[in-house]
Amino acid sequence: LPAQAPTKHVCMLALVLSSASLLIGRPPLASPRATVRLCAAEAVVAEPAEEAVAVTEEVEAPRVRWEHLFAADLASWESIDQPEAKVALEEELERMEAGSAAELLGPAAVREQLIGCWKLLLAPEADAAMREGVTAGASAPHLSLCGHFQTFSKPDPMDVLTGKPATFMETCEVVADSRVGRAFSTTVKGGFHVDADPLGGLRTVEIYTQRDGAEEALPPNRWNCAHVGSEIRVARAPGGGQRVYCRVDAEAMRAELARLAAEAVEVDPKWAEQEAEQAAAEGAVEEVEDNRPLWQKRIDEADGIQRSANGTPIINHGPIGGSNDGPRTQ
């Protein structure tokens, strides 16, 4: 090598999960989906000139930067557009599930671990929790889920004394409406239980009896406890898809809910066009041609009899032929 100040290049590959809202500013929310990308950082270290050292290159395997994942908004698995990033995340979650002791701990211990607030980070697009939301607030085509938070709590003995309905489970979701250009939040409350799944593992069933303060029964939300840790929860949906949650404190959860609900949502013009077409179709009245001669029109107007658009008399004084459905045309 020539006698010059060599350099040592260290390429570090790191996973960064960032939503569109995490970039410069916060552009209007067009779709509440985040993107995972692989980014490389290069560090250059100068060496003494008198030493001739061969340039070396060290590559670190992709690893999950959970702090970036926790800070991002809700995303679908399908939105991960870098294969290396997706594989690294799947392998990390696979290790968590393999080392999970949820089934050995039993239902009571898992119930205890669930207590607290959780934020949904990733879920498959086909999952009902992602497609419509647990609250069913995003069931219309112009609605999409952009935030999902759950709170598991212990029974409060005071509820028995005060007569307040006991709720141990609450799910709050924020939905983006691309028809009107705004977001809104919706909440369901109820209870939950954890038991053994006949097919193996532990099963959690969330049962909701209230929606936005009103009595309403919703379909149960079922999932298997693949992993419940101090920071991360992995739930297996009935179809096998992974829902990945992180633990958050109550104050941070309320702040995120308020931020998401205040986000600007990009209006999709196709919904306005469809509404205009529908309104035009509903408001259209079939035009009836009045082909009466002018002399007939003058006579009909003079006799004071109520007529339809084409001049047919409307009979209001009783039935002809025994029917009493009146009014009718003769």
C-alpha cells in the first residue's frame, strides 16, 4: 500500500422504522402506514501516517432498533419495503416467541404481565384488527386505522360499592377519514380472560360491552399469547398473523392519541366524486312529458281537480273498485 494516512471504514447496518410523519415537518396523513428501510452509517477513523495498515471492512448483521420502532406510528407488515429489514425483524420476534415462557407461567401470571398500556406497532393488513379496528371504527372504505392502544387493568373493589360497571379492558383507536379530511378517536370497554387454548398455548379473549360510552356488544377479539415481556407483546391473530405491541405509560398513550386525532388527513377526491354521483342519482326525478293539447290544459286548470305531471286526475274522494288505499290516479 502507498505510504499515506490509511482509513478504516466501518459500515454499520441498522434498522430504522419511520413513518411519513416522522420525517421533516409532519405532512398531511395520506395513509396511516409506516415504512421500514435499511440505512447505512459510515465512520472514518484516521490512523498514524507512519504505520501502513490494510483497509479493513467490518459488516454488522442487521439488527432491530426497537427505540425507533417504538417511536413510529402504526404500520402494516406489508409496508416493510426492505427484505433485509423484514427478515431481521421476523427473526428477532421468532427468538422471542421461542424463548417465551407464557405457557409455563400459566394464565394467572400472563394476566398479571398484561396489566398496563400497550401500543400496536405492526399487524398484517388482512388482520381484522388492522383492517377495521377492534372498535370497528374503520369499517368503511374511506376509513383507515392510524392508531391502536389497549389498557388492561385490575378489578377495582370500589366499583362494587359505588355500583360503577366494572371494566378491565379498554381499546382506544384513531381512524383517518379520507373523505372529510380529518381523524377521530373511538373507544370500547369491557373485560378479558386468559385460558389454555385447546390447540396449544394460551388464549386471550377480549369481550367488549360498551362503545364510546353507550351499551353495545362487539365481536370478541381473540389472540394467542406468543410472547409477553416487560416491553414487547407478540399476539398471534386467529389467522396466524403477528400483532406486535410495545408497552407505554398512560400519559404517553394519551398524548399520542391526542396527536393522532389532531393530524391533518389528505382528502381523496374519489370519495367526493362518488358522493356527488350518488346524490345526483337519488335526487333525479323522471321527467314526465305533458302531451295534452293547450285547450285541454286550460279546461283542466279551470276545473280545480288535482292532477299528476302529465294531467291525469288524482282521485282523493274514495276508492273505485273497493280499494281504500287512496289517493290514486284514474
